Amino acid sequence: MASDASALTGANLYNDPYPVYARLRREAPVAFFAGTNEYFVTRYEDCRTVGANDRVFGPSGAPDRPEARVMGMPNVLTMSGEEHACLREGIDLNLTQERVRSYVDRLTRPVVQRFIDEIRPKGAANLTTELFEPISVRCIGDVIGLTETSNDNLVEWFHAMALGLQNVSNDQAVWDRLDAALADIDNQLGALYDAALSKPNHTLMSHVMHGGMPEGKARSLKEISPTMRVIILGGLQEPGHAAANACAGLLSNPEQAKVMAEDPSAHALKAFDEGLRWIAPIGVTPRVAAQDFEIASTVIPAGSSVAIVMGSANRDEARFENADQFDMLRKKKQHVSFGFRPHFCSGHFLSRAMGEIALEEAFRQLPNLRLDPEQEVKAKGWRFRGVNVLPAKWDA
């Protein structure tokens, strides 16, 4: 591909992957990317085909994968069969729709109120770093059991891990930052583990230790650490970035922002879901091919790493009309931002409920919420993508 903004390079993907994805869907819907040594699958229907075919496309546990460097192996995303089902039993225990409904208001609304109260008198803020990220890391941190860990600490963890997963250029400074974060994570998880080992509790950490295990037995810290890193990375950042992405979409369309502001409770969940489609916070899920498989006139050889590019599937023109536009009022069609069975995101009910509350209260309590015309909205990343600079104003 030519060396322009639509060329398949690490830099282009990180800065803005959508021109790259659009070109791949047109010209090479299954394309090998040397930067990560994997085949990109970019069309919606092809992504669904790969994601649903567990027999051919299993979880990727290769030790040379960036996921192995960042999370460790094996983790919940690389497991399958009975071992995976047993672990998911613990993770999912408190994340069912019924359970989430029973506690999400109590968990989320006080945190949302705290951060809105902090920014409201100022009349301006970067809503990502001053509202949506803090809400996300505080709520999910508390669910995990990290109640004493500061927001700044939690934000640094997921930024360091996300950069590590996207470190195509092998930048040593990125690895050093990652290693410092992982050491801190391991230290703090160790303290949580010791506390829950002697007395099981209601934290997600305790559920992962004990869930699906025989009475009186617990998984070792070494066994669960890679899975806890997966939960920390996805859980801390995904709800906040999804809310920020949705808010950016709304504010870039003043007509929709007005509709939202007139009745936030009626539209917040629709806006959050459209934000998930428009900019998938987790843009890629990895697989490995167990055998040769032909798709979109391309043979993926057995043993190859495969990236189901959810960020591209969600912008596929064959699936979504005006796919590059944010439109919370569009005819509802299923997006793929939460992944595919059996590794469908455990926290999808909690994420959607938290995002709904955060957007609802932001548009209810920040009058005449609008973009700051003097500053630029900025987004970054492709394995993980979010609007990291969302400069907004309101009538204080």
C-alpha cells in the first residue's frame, strides 16, 4: 500500500486507524500486518465468521504476542474449554444483568456526582481526563477491591499497558514504563490476595480467586495475575473511554447534543451504545488459526495469529449506513465492540450501565454543554482507542 494516511503502518493506525481500515475493507479485507505479525480481518461479516468459529479460531496464547508481554499467560482471554468456563464463573458472578442492576446506582452515582461537582464551577474541562476517566477507574477500581489506590495510579496502569500492547516500534521507554506499572500492579494485587485468602469478600479479586473452585480452595496469585491484568486494562479504561467517545460524538453534532440535553435519561444509553460502535474502545481481539482457512479470497495459514478488527467492523459501510458518522438515533444494529463468544466481555452490563449514568448526569448538570471552539478534540490508539482530549465548555 502507498505511504499515505491510509497505508497499513503502526503510526497510521495509532494516529487514526479509520482511513487504513476503510482502504483494507475495499482492497485487502484480510491483510497481513508485519508490525504485529498477524492477519487483520476488517469486514463486519468476516469478523463475525472468525469470531463465531471457535473450532478453527481459538484464543491466542503464543508467547511472542504483545498480549503475553503485557498480561502474561495463560489468562482468561487465552483459555478455552472447562478451564475457561470455571474461571469465568468467578469473574461473572457479580456482573450479570440482575446483579449489576442491584448495585450500579449505589456504585456509580456518588462517584459521578463527586467529579461533576469538582468541574462544574469552572465552566470548562477536558471531559476525558477530568470526568469520564476518573469515574471509570474509581468505580471499577472499587469493584476489583482497589479502594485505597488513587485515581492517578489506576490511570497510569492502563495507559502504560495500552501503550505496551501497541508498541510496534519496540520503544524501550514504553517497555520501561510498562514494567514499572506491572511491578506496582503485582505489589498491590498481592496485598488484596492475602486479605481475600484469609477471609473471602465481595470484591472481584476474591471472586476470581475462589469462583468455580472446590469449597475451601483458591487459585494461586500466580494463576490469576494475568487475568487480573486483563481485567484491570479493559475494565479501568473501557467504560470511561466509551463514554468520552460518545460525548465527543454528541458534541460534534449540536443537533444531537440538543436532543440529548432535553431528555438525558431517554437518550443516554442509546448515545453510549452508538459511541461504542463509532469508536470501539477495545479495537482488536486476537485469535490463532488451528488450520488453513480461506476467507475473503485469502488463505490464513494454520498457526497464524489473527486480529479480529472490531474497530473496522463497526465502520463497515455494508453494515452501517453513514458508518463514519456518530448518530445515536440510527436504526439499531448490533456492533461487535464487546467481542465474541466464549470471550464476550464479562463487564458489558456494568460498562453500559455506568456509561449511561455518566452521560445522563453530564448532560443534565452541565448546562449548554458544548465543544470549546478554541481547542481541538484528539483521539489516539488502535488496539485501544479513545478520545483523550475532549475540551468542553458549559454555562457555569
